[in-house]
Amino acid sequence: MADVLILRERSPGECRVAATPETVRRLRARGLEVRLQQGAGLAAGYSDGDFSEAGARLVEPEANLGEEIDAVLCVNPPAAELLDQLKPGTLVAGLLSPYGAVDLVEQLLARRVSALALELLPRISRAQSMDVLSSQANIAGYKAVLLAAAAMDRYVPMLMTAAGTIQPARALILGAGVAGLQALATARRLGAVVYVSDVRPAAKEQVESLGGRFLSPPEQEEAPAESGGYAKAASEAFLAAQRQQLADQLALADMVICTALVPGRRAPLLISEEMLAGMRPGSVVVDLAVAQGGNCAGTVCGQTVERNGVQLIGGDGLPSSVANHASALYARNLAALVEHVLDGAGFQLDQEDPIVAGCLLTHDGHCRFPDLVSGVNR
């Protein structure tokens, strides 16, 4: 019987956990022994007692279980001290932030640990139940609108009162991926009039199906397509034309939600300081791309700053602020991946399988994506 360890997350501000009592039962039903570091689920609303009742064995966070553990499930990369305890062949699965993660990958290689980086999971039909990025982006898009609505100086819906009619707020969403579409749906439920900008003309149908108004991309060159479910990087000339197009929209917006990301690269700068100067004082920008450089000039991770009366919210780690449901979805995604690679009493990492091949970062002392991790030898 394979032993799985669920970590208590140590990253500042991280409240999620990689398993819930529901998924512990699910993994136990597949023949796995589940150990959980004490207190792992408290910040997400899951007590140690809940996990014990589900069949998990509680262990001290400082306990050295390296020789007994066959897999480690986590949200963020495990601490270096824990990785040093793992035996060769141990499986680690979680959001490992692989882009440029030289130190982490070198340690994984030195310990001959197999690592599944969920950021690299291919966006194909067979992997939908494992798609952590989508489930967490969904939450981020929802929470971003709530933050903007709370910080804004206006109502969101139209209100008809004896003192006159209040017009609905105008929302502008940059990027029509998972986070952007959820932001659109949430803003519409609150009563806003929502405009959405995306570099992909194909996003128009999705936007309009949710009641949004699509801003067609500039026509001066062929607009970027998408790859693996993400928009490809656009040229600087295209982005400059898009920024010009957005300037007029920003001047009318009450809330702006920025969601444009390109995996492994700096987020495109869509809102410049000059464009911010044209926005109405009292309006709000929530930048979900802030951790990758930001779509908006001047945003700071995890902070709210002001520019000429405009509030800029650095929306980093928003899924963690909805930790209970974020953990529930994350844990189900992770359990689906574990079940996929489970073969009898152990784990089988078939490198011919497109799901495994897409996200298997290290295996048997080799880095399979050396181009993502500069400075790491093959």
C-alpha cells in the first residue's frame, strides 16, 4: 500500500490545503494510506478531527517520514528541508512554479524525485477534471469583482429611487480566459454593464453568451491565436494598438479587472501610467496578473495603492482568500491526477501518456523541461 503525505502549507498567506476529508476518503478507497500534517486544513475550515474521521493518519509537521512516504501532495512547492528527506522515486504533485525554478529543480534532481507540476498540465479533454489552473482562476475572477465592488465609490446595479435613477456601473475586463469569463459573469450578476477585451476574436461568442459586450481587437495585424488553452504572446505593435483602443474605454470604466497572462512570460502591460491618468477618480483596477509583472502600471502584489484617485488592487493569491471552496476544488483536481497515475498499489508514470508527459517536470534524475528552467543540466 502506497503512503501519501498531505502537507501543511508554509507560504505566507496560503490558506489552502491539498486534500479535504472528501478526497481522503476517495484516495483511501483506491488503496492509499493517507497521512496528514496536523493543522493542515484548519485555515481552510477543515479540522484535524474531520480528516481523522475520513481515515487520514495525523502526523507531526516536523516528523521525518521520508523513508515511509511514496507521494507528497501540496499546494505550493515543499520546503527544501522536507525534500531532503524524500527517498528516490517519491512522487511530488502540486503547483511547483516551474518557470525559472532553478533551486527547486536542482534539489528534485539530486533526490531523484518525480515531480508533477500542475501548471504544465495540458488543457485537453481528458485532463479537464485535473485542471487546477482553471478551477483556481475561476475563484480569482469571482473574488476580483467583489473586491472591486467593495472598493468602488458607486453602486454596481441600476437603482430607481424617489431621488432619481442611479445608472449601473461600467466594468471593463481585460482577458476572456477562465478568470475573465467568471469576472464577467459575476459582474453581470451584480448588475454591471460589462465590456470585455481579448486579443482572440474567437472569444467574442463566449463573451456575448454571458451577456458581455466584446471589444474586437485591433485590425492592423492578425490577432494572436491561442495555444494549449492560453493566448499566445502578442507583438509589441499589436499591444500598442490595443492600449490605444483601451484608453477610451478606461476613461468610462468604474471597475477594471485585468486577467491577461502568457504562461512562463511576463504579463503584457495593457494599462500605462498615461492611461491611468485618464480614468475617473474613484474607479478601481484589480490586477490578477500582478505576480507576473502586472497588466497595469503601478500595481503591487497583495497591496492597494492609489494613482490620481484610482485604486489599484494587486490581486495576488485571491483563491486563498476563499480557502474552503478553493481547497475543495483543488483537492478534487489533484485526486483525479493521482488516480490517473495510480497503478495497483503504486504510481506508474507513463511518459507516453500525454497527461503525464505534459506535466512531469523531473523524473529519475532528469529534468524534462530544461528550457523552462534555465541553468539546470539535462
